[in-house]
Amino acid sequence: MARLRVLMLSLAWWLSQAGVARGAGSVRLAGGLTLGGLFPVHARGAAGRACGALKKEQGVHRLEAMLYALDRVNADPELLPGVRLGARLLDTCSRDTYALEQALSFVQALIRGRGDGDEASVRCPGGVPPLRTAPPERVVAVVGASASSVSIMVANVLRLFAIPQISYASTAPELSDSTRYDFFSRVVPPDSYQAQAMVDIVRALGWNYVSTLASEGNYGESGVEAFVQISREAGGVCIAQSIKIPREPKPGEFHKVIRRLMETPNARGIIIFANEDDIRRVLEATRQANLTGHFLWVGSDSWGSKISPILNLEEVAVGAITILPKRASIDGFDQYFMTRSLENNRRNIWFAEFWEENFNCKLTSSGGQSDDSTRKCTGEERIGQDSTYEQEGKVQFVIDAVYAIAHALHSMHQALCPGHTGLCPAMEPTDGRTLLNYIRAVRFNGSAGTPVMFNENGDAPGRYDIFQYQATNGSASSGGYQAVGQWAEDLRLDMEALQWSGDPHEMPPSQCSLPCGPGERKKMVKGVPCCWHCEACDGYRFQVDEFTCEACPGDMRPTPNHTGCRPTPVVRLTWSSPWAALPLLLAILGIMATTTIIATFMRHNDTPIVRASGRELSYVLLTGIFLIYAITFLMVAEPCAAVCAARRLLLGLGTTLSYSALLTKTNRIYRIFEQGKRSVTPPPFISPTSQLVITFCLTSLQVVGVIAWLGAQPPHSVIDYEEQRTVDPEQARGVLKCDMSDLSLIGCLGYSLLLMVTCTVYAIKARGVPETFNEAKPIGFTMYTTCIIWLAFVPIFFGTAQSAEKIYIQTTTLTVSLSLSASVSLGMLYVPKTYVILFHPEQNVQKRKRSLKTTSTVAAPPKSENTEDAK
């Protein structure tokens, strides 16, 4: 502590030595309680100079606002009665290090007061005692500073000496940290509120992909950091790029910034926390890059509704949305400031410089030779008449900051000095920590009529006006800022009032990816939640939600836009189908022919031709042929349990009857022929009864097998959705059919095919029989032809298994093959006989018996009707 005191006394001595020069750089007002003030009267200097050009609005307007507020407070008999507020106002030159040097003068009195007791023990180098100077005024509170970086630097010093500080413009979120900046307060909301408002604006505009641009320093970097954090917590907004503009930008730096922003061209929305100079240079670089109208600016309060950042760059700024703490123009200040002159405002040491700058003239008292091109000031010029004037935006907050301190001192005076007019010993000196408590407790209506108050961190409530720079009648240069909304904890944005470059009323997008269409899902880009690729829900998949595709159930197919599922249409072979025309025609003709032949045979049952053809087996064979034709109707009929059972039973029964009868007949002929070669004894089982028994025994195997199948697996109809599940879901169909697979269908015919092959073998063996056995060769031709038909059937049937028309092709192929095989048998074996019976009855007579010599080589057939010759 002793070392700290020595350091402070040494610093005070240094300040006292520099005080003559620096004291001339401050505005002083005498008073019982002194307030400090920090204002950016000048811009940052260049080439090693501390200060640069005069800042008329941000500097002089704000400084005069504090003087105006002090005049009103001192003139108010109800506020701090008997106490006059003084001031010491300093220029920060918009530089944090210079502002720190200036702010050290506020603590001189405190340093000296703390060091009085130890002054005798302090010696300067060489043993010389410290120089004694007039005691400086004691500063009880400070109004300022403007820039957040300056306020942070100053706040670190003022808190050491418990001097409360109220800023009128610093908005960095960092200053809300009450553990580090416990004596700092502000009448403007922090950028965390501003960042929240900007996030709400971006979301309201439907943007989800933006870039951020910040000036290096506390204000820009803290603002962007707050925006990024809030957008991340709120969700729905992604940051494409975060670019920082260096404090001392190199040539071409801003062109580099624009090139980086164009690396993500879909992020058209640019969130900008930057100072006026950087904003202007970004807009200039945008115009030079021919990108006017591409970027959609959302500017912080440093842009606000100022003209200077966009002067002569209005076409680039069209559509820019800016935010500004809610404020109002103070009429009383306008009247005060517009009446200031060189004569009545000598207390402001920078007013003469302002006068020259404002009226573009030169005062002879300035000590320099006036340029021929610059006129001399007359002193009679008037602000607002001989020059343009518009109240600077932070004037309201400077006045509110002064009044906040005044109200806090008033409450403190009432509590510590009850009944006293003027200061009492309890407030001499004024305790900074006690004053801070009163500052945080103030609540009054400010100069604009809005409440002034502070939360536990010293922050003012967030209230913002939202502006948009809009062109007027298509001209950007004649446009202006239009109020389009407000933010006070929630956003109220007039979407109808917004205008944009291009189509004024069409909302421009700032999205990483366009919305996916119906039937498309979002495939997210890893690490960028606002970017995705649209992937179609193709095939039989449909869109469940924006991220998921799922397959439709087996009995359904997707809607045309793949946003849902719908039942798959069910089809079957109908009576009116073109595919059924040929099978039905063949079946009808076949049934008619078969019926005609059966009727003819029954009518001429005892004629030689009928008797010679083997009446019993012929009726069995014709019954099988009839059933083969009849199966076509069952194959076309709508599947149900009864139809499916009939299909199982009759599909193989007709062919089995036919081929069993043919096999029995062929086998009989072959055995008779072979037996006749060896002896005259007829072979066994050649009688009609034996032939029928053999035929029915062969047929019974088919019947027993089908009955066992019906018992083991009862028939029923099914809808097969896989059979016609085509690549294109629009062509998909469910097939109503019986529960018979292709293999089971072939199995049902397998026994018949076995009989057919066996019959063909016997037909081949019996091909050499004499002409006496007139049916051998027709049976052979029948079987050869039938084999060809079924050999053609197999590749057609199984080769179309994957076809979309499978149900039609296979059914048609099967029924036509059956009808053709039946027609071959009918045509080869019975049509000629029927023709003779009906049209040549003279041939249907018994011829005389052949002599034994002509038939000696052949065993005489038994005395049966089956051996009679009928040609």
C-alpha cells in the first residue's frame, strides 16, 4: 500500500507539471460538486499526432449537451437546492490511451488527499520534495466516454478510486461485467440487447445464413461475439464468416474483405458492427467490386441513421436495415445550441474551432494567416441559418446521464443532509460507493420522456428504433432513413414498409440452401446446421419430415410428389381385358366343338366308327378335353376361395384325364402289337373295363394329390404387391390372384406332363403298327404336337416372370397352351371321325372280315368293338 501511495504521489506531481498545458485543453465550470466529462471532440490523430480533425457532431454537440444539462440542473430549485454542479470536460481524441492520460486528472485530488499524511516521507529524485500546486477540484462522477474501448480503459482507473461513471454511448457487452466494471453504468443499452434485436430482425426476414463484419476493438468484436452467441442459442441462424477489420487497415484491406464475403455468396446478409470510417470504406469497396445490391446490410447503432457513412454511396446502402437506441430530438437543446455564438459561449474552448469548421471561415484571432480562398468569420453567423444543423443522436443520452447523476446526488443529499441547504459534512467528501448505490436506484423520466433506470449491472433497458435506408422515386441519392420497426424485448417490424433494391417488395434471400421441394429431404452439411443438400425421396419412399424419407408399406405406393402414401391399385385379368379375348374365344369354340362331338358320338354310339374308337375311353378323353377348355373360365374369373379350389382341382384334372386315356389307349395298341409278334394269345387288360380302370387309377393319383394339397393348405385369394412392383411407383399394381406360385402351378400340371411324355414314348414305339390300328399314328401326331406346344409354353411362361404384364401374359399363355393342346387332340382324333359320321354316313359301315392269310402275321384282336376297322 505504501508503494502504491508513493506511485500515486509521483503520478500527481507529473500531472501537476503537465497541468498547465493540459489544463488549457479542458472546459471548467465552478461548482460545489464537480462532474467529469469525456468527449471525442477530435478524431484520432495520424502521423504520431494525438488528435486529428474536429468532430462537430459527436464531439461538440455532445459536450454542449452536457453544458446544457448542467445549466438546467443548476437552474432547477427543486433539484439539489443550494448545491451547484461544476464540471471538468476533457477531449479523448477518440483514442483510448490518450483518454486514459486525460482521465488521470480526475483522480488528482484523491491521490493528493490520500498522500497528504505521507508527503513528508516522499522525496523526488535527488531528495527534492514534491512540488506543491493548487489543489484540483474533486470529481464525484464522470459522464463518458463515447467509444467502448475508451470507457473500458477509463473504467479500470476510476474504479480504483471509487468514482462512478455513466456512459452515454458505450455499448460493449463486456462492460456489463459488474465484477470488473462495478462503478460503470450507462444510459444506453448494451450491445447484447442490440445483438438480440439484430438476431430477431434476421429471423423475421427469413434469413438463416449471414456473415458478420466487425471493426477491431471492444465495440465491434464484442458486438459480433454477442450476435454469434445469441444466434447460436436461438438456433436457426448460421454464421458463414466472421471478418474483422484491422484497427490500422492496410491498402487494399477492404477489397480483401469483399472478396472474402463473396466466398459465401449465398450469405447476402451482412451483420456489421463497425465505426463510421470502416462502414464507409466497406461500402466504397462494394461499389468498386460492382456488387451494388448484392449485400443486405444490417448495421448496428454506430451506423444508425447517420448520413456521413453513406454520403455519395447511397445506391450501395439502399435496403440497409440499421438499429439505433430509441431516442428523440430534444427541442430545448436545439434552441440552446442554435443561439450559441462566439460571444456567449466562451466557456467552451473548442467552440471557436467549431465555428470555423461549421461556417467554413477563418477567425483572425486564430493567430494564423487566412487563406485567400477562405473567407473571414464575421462572428454574426448563426447556426442553422448560415449552416446546416441536425441534432446529434446521442445528445439525449448525454443529458440523461447528467440528470441521472444529479438525481442520485439529490437523493443522497436528502438522506445524508436532511433539512440542509447546500452540502453538509456527510457529503464532504462525497463517498463514491454510496453515490453508486444511489445512481443504480434512480428512476425518472428522461429528456425524451422515456424512463431512465439501471439494472444490477448498470445497464439501461433495451429500446431501439429500426430504420431502413430507402430510395425515393427510384433515386437512392434523394432517399433517406425510414422507421420500419421497434424493439423493446420483442420485435415489432413492419414488413410491408420494407423496400429493397430490384423488386422493392420482394424479400431477398440470405440462405445457405434453398428450401427443399415436396418429396425431398434435407441432407445436412456436417458442421453447418443451416446448409443442406436436397435429396429426393425416390422409388417407393415418401417424405416423413424435412429430414427423413421412409418406404411406404408393402400395400401402398407414394403420392406423385412423394409426400405421403396411397393404396396401390389392385388389378386382375377381367372378362373385358384384351388379354382374355383369345383364351375365351378358343375355350368357347373348343367347348362347342367338344360338345358337338360328344353329342354326335352319343347319337351314333353303336356305329362302327364310334365303337372302333373305343367308346368308353373316348368319352373319358372328351371329358378331359372339355375340362381343359373349361379351366380357361376359371383362370379369368375373379379369384376367391371357391374359384381357387376349382383351379387347383380342374387345372390338372382335365389334362390328366386326357393324357391318362391317351396313354392307356397307346399302351393297349403297343401291347397288342408286341404280343401278336410272339403269340396269338391276346395280352391282358385290354377290355374296355380294364382300360377304364387303368385310366381312372392313373387319374386318381392327381385327384388324391390335389385333395391332400387342399387339406394341407386351404385355398384362398391373395393380393400380390410384389409381382408388379415396378421401378416407377406410378406403374405399380397389386395383383389379385389365387395363392398358387408359379412352381405350384407347374407342379399341378407336372403329373399331366409326365403322362404326356410317357404317352409320347409309347406313340413312338407304336409308330410301326399296321394300318389295321388306325388310331396309333393320329395319337402319335397328337403327342408330338402337344410336346411342341408345351416346350414353347415353358420359356414364355418363365421368361415373363419379371414383366409388369406378368399376370396377363402368363395366364394367357397357360390357357392358350391348354386350349391348343386340347384342340390338337380333338382335331387329330375326333374331328375326322365326326366328319365321316355326319357327312359320309355311307362309310360308317362294317366291312367284311379280312382273310386269315392277310392277318396271319398279326394276332387276331379279341372279339371286341375296339378292333373293328373303320376307314
